[in-house]
Amino acid sequence: MSSAALFKTRFLVGRGALHVQSLIIFLLLTIFFPAFQVYAREQTQLQEQEKIKHQVNVTLKLVQVYVTDKKGNPVTDLSQEDFTVFDNNERKFITDFEKHLQSFALPVSSEEKEPQEQNLTPNQPRPATEKLTRKFFFLFDFVFNNKKGVRATREAALDFMNKIVQPEDEIGIITYSLEGGLAIREFLTRDHARIRKFIESIGLNRYQSSVENLEIRYWSDTNKENLLDVTEQGYVGAGMFSVDDPNQPGYLGSDEMKRAAMTGENKVQAITFLREMTKLSQALGYVPGIKHVLFFSAGIPYSLIYGIQVADPSRGGWRQDWGQTQIQYYLDDLQKQITHANLVFYAFDTEDPVTRLNLDQRLTGMLTLGKIADFSGGKYFGNVNNFPRALNDVQKMTGCYYVLGYYVDEKWDGQFHEIKVQVNRPGVKVYSQRGYFNPKPFKELSAVEKQLQLVDLCLSEKPILQTPLELKSGGFSYFISGKENLLLWARLLKEDLSKLAGNKMELLFVIFDAENNLVKMDRQKFKLSSLPESEQIYLSSPFSLPPGNYKCRVVVRNLDSGQSALGSAEVGIREETKNGLGLGQPQLLTPSSSVNYHNFASFLPLGTRNYNLQPSQLPAGSQEFYLLLSCGLSEIKNPSLELKAVLLRTEKDQTVSIPATLDMVETRKEADQQTYIVRIKTEPLAVGNYLLYLHALDKTNGLRSTRSLALSVRNSTELQETQVYQK
């Protein structure tokens, strides 16, 4: 049996099993109906309590507001008393107020420029109360575009990253292509280097993003269609109608044939883009605050949507096209959805300027882009090659804003709330988000909304669509034929998971490399009702990885409610040891009497069942602790191993040695590795950070190996309050 088979457990119920269960339930109801009536009443009461719990919840709503004067300059001297907020026409009392003034966006005179820059530098630490920052999405359209437009898109986007983006800004990437459809390529992140890497690859080579990897792995594992249309994308090109060589695939022959084919294909692509963008906009509506979309496209031709009448000399008359009512419907629907979702579009027209001069404007996408931008409250920029000035306008429009907060009784009904913001000052223009959606039960979410939630959990530095529970998780390593492998684990407690409200659960182990590229993922399903009432359950999954450092996310998501628990871990895998000795990544243990290892690894000492696996944190005052440690023995005969421990406390300016001894508790021996449970005894540990060095010596061959483990010692209250997903 392979190592994967030893750990990987799946919980699958076939259709036949469901029929048997239904029959059993029917018989039980027939025989024990009176008892069932009591049970049913209790369940109804519980459901009503759960329904009430989800229906009303007092929550703080935050609204981003931009205020400009008649010249379009930001107004920066407003106070909380200057604002009035209406939620569904009901005036709200403003409880929270923030002012975000970026110095680069402030219009200052030469004599006052220097002191303002000192007070409002871009790198100045933000107040601790800051809750909403700028969010930008690049939307790269590779269908309604051209080669020159793609090159200009790349140049403009890189300029935006280099000159406009601030460290606290969150950036995401969405693409639309013939091969991949509409795809989220990167979700909102402050990892700007990763965003820049994607942009640099535009038009040059294929780049596989973290979201794309996550989507492919998740949906291939569930054998379902990819709901974000993320498939194996090809290169970024100029579209299917750029082929003029008769000997090349895709050549369409006469102009009439090309026109007919283009019209049909353009219609399909226009409907696809508008329909899928509407779905995605609806999902993004649950992301707090205003989302600024930098839309790079030549646009859907206006004539394709609304029709056109032009002279046709070849026919001696007029050529008329009445447009496509279906596309008009989808465009109107998109415009409504982007306003409800608080998406503000800044449209950069990538049409070749020379081409535009020779065409009727109605045959280009200029009017369509302008319509979308204006309707969203953004702006249309007519020539992408003038991007420096356009990007400065975007910076000016987004750089200074206010955040207003007020409390509402939030209901789980998915309804839209309209927001109106007024400012008590004549002559100013107010731009704010137009409203928000109440949350709704997970079962009522669309497929895209559900998948976006999962992307947020797995990829966001701190999830923004929900606040997950803390999940105890971690990882340690073991050896197979000298190669170090990783075992990720998650600790499940039925009492805790019951807070997620539902029975059907999924467990995801997601692994990223040092550059935040997704490298591995495993998905397991289980039912909450299958877990014992009091025992702590451990589920695990093995991974074979190349040497390197890895960041891991562990997600438990309730498939009924959508509520989740989140854990994380950082692990390192070393180079393969050939004809040598190697120590694996150790795992902290704490004694326990109620542990259930659901898929117990064969190489673990049997006594492991008497311990909890624990993240590398200890309570202050600890004098002893336990470790699980594997030692790889590649082609070593008759080893005689000796283990020692050295404990260091790391302070700001120095490292202090702490007395420590290591005792063997239990050993499990196999041909190519030995796994130990060891006890470390030391003096009472004070609050602080420590490094534990473990040294192995084979006294027979003189071979040595060393491994370290970072330990954090905290007060008990700090350990309880620490959230595993904090940065």
C-alpha cells in the first residue's frame, strides 16, 4: 500500500446507500412514530432558533465616500458632523469616522507643499482603526482587443503598479480570453510582486496564477465543471480574426464571409462576457467597500448592440442592422449589477487611434466603454497610449476618501440596501457606494459566489467575505527511502464544528511555495454526525514535495451553511539524504486521553494516540513538553542513534541558552527511518520566542544531522485570543 493510501480517507455515499437509508428511516417512522413526533418538535425548535440567529445580527457597516469640489479636486477638511447617511431612506447615526488623505492626491501650492508631504507621506503608518483600504481589479480583455492594444495594456498596467499603487492597496486580476473565458487570475492581495509578475507575462508567455491552479485542482477533484471557466488557457493573442494568410488555419476568405463570421462570433463573445461579468459582479458585491476596476479593452462594438445604418455602395443603397436585443438586455443587467456591487469602472480604450479615426464611432467599442464607465461612476479614457495622464486621474479620484460607519440590524435575506450620503457643504460632489447586499444562506448563493468564498479563504492574507473560526493545524515530515515527505494535519472537535451550522463538511489542505504559487491541494469530505461527541479527531494528508519552504492553508467548510474554520502552518522540506542521516521537521505534542487519529500513519509510534498534535506554542511556565520526530536512515546499517537538545531564547540583541535535556519516550523502527516521541525538560519558560535545536548522532558511523523548531511562549489568555489567520 502506498503512503498516500495510508493517510488519505474519503467519505463517499453511493446512491444505493441512500436508498437503504431512506427505507430504514421509513420503517423507523412507522414503528416509533410517537417518539419521532417529540424528536420532530425538538428539531423544529432548534431550526427556528437557528433561523432567528441567522435572520438578525447587529453589525457595523462601513461606507467609503469621495468628495470633490467643482474642479474635481478632493475636499479634505470635512468632519463627521458634515456627513449624513441614509440606509433605505432611514437616517443612520454615524458611529465611526475615518479620513484617508494621500499626499500624492492633494492639490497643494508650492509654499505649503513641503509641510503637507511631511504630514501625509504615503509610507506613514495608518491609524489602528483603519478598516477599509483601496481595492483595485485589473480587468484585461483579450477578446475585444488587438496586438497594439495588448502591448499598451501591459505597459500601462506596469506603470500603475510602479507609480500609483501604495503598499496597503489590495490588487486583483480578472481576464477575459477566447480560451479561458472570464477568469479570476489573482484575488485581492497585497503581494504586489506577484501581480507585477503576471502583468509582465502578458503577450509574452503563459502564466498560471494561484487562483487558476486552485480552481483546476478543486474542480478536477470534485469531477464538476469549472464554475469560473478556468481551463487550460493558451497564449494571449489578438483574436481569431487576425489571420490574413490563406495558408494558415483560421483564414475566412472574402470580406463578406469574414464579416458574417465576425458578427456571429462577436455576438457570442459579447453575450458570454456580459453574462459572466454580471455573475462575477454579483459575487464581488459581498466584498466590503468600493472596488475600482481598471478595464483595458477596445470594447464591444456599439453597432453590434444597438444597430447601425450605413451607406453600402456595392448594393447601391443602405445597409441596416437593428442590433441585438439580447445583448442590450445583458448590458443593462451588468450595469445594474456593477452599481449594486460598488464596482467603479475606469475604461482604458485599447483601440488603435489610427483605426478609430477611419471608422464610424458606432462601429467601435468607444460608446460602450463610456456607457459602462459613466454608469458606474468612473471615467472613460479614450486612448490607452495616454495612460500616464489617465492613471494620474485615477490616483486623484481614488487617493482621498472618508470612511463612515453605522450599525444596522443585518438580516440574512440577500436584499439590497440603498445608501445615500449627503454633505453639508454647498458646491461639492459626493461619490459613495450605492448600497450593499445583506448576506444570504449559503445554499442560496450562486456557484460563482460559493467558489469566490473558497478562493478568499485559501488565498487572502485575511479573509474578507467571512470571519472563520480558528482551526488547529500543522505539519511535520517523515522519510521514505531517504526522501523527506510532508504530513499535514487538522484537529477537528465536533463541539467546535457544530458552530458552523450544518452536517456536510469538506476539508482542504492547500500548499503554496515560497513565491505563493499553489503546488498541491487535497480535498476530503466527511459528515459532522460521523464524529464522536467528545474526542478530538485528526485528519491528515501526505504530500511529496521538492525541497523548499512552504506555506499551508487548512480549510474546513460546511457545505450546508458555507461557514468555515481556517488554519495555517509553515514547513520546510530538505534535500534528499543519500547514504546519510536526516532529521525531519519536528511536531509539538501535548498529552491527552481523548484523541482519535482517523487515518493513523503506519510509521508513527503507537503511543502517539495518547497525545495531541499542537502548533508550536507553549503556555508560560512550561517546564516540559513532548515532540514527535522522524529520523531518516538512508542506506545506514545497524545505526546507534543519540539525540540531544539545545534550547535558546532569542531576544532583541542577544541569544540566551536555556538548560534542556532530552529523554526517549517511545521509538518506532522501520527499515529507512526511526520515529520517536521525546520529552524535553527545562526550567519554567518565560514569555518570549525560542529556538530548539535537535542534534542526532549515529555513533556507529559518525554521521550527524541537525534540525530546529521555533517555539512561541505566551500567556494563556494570549494563546486563546490568537487567531491562526493573522498576518
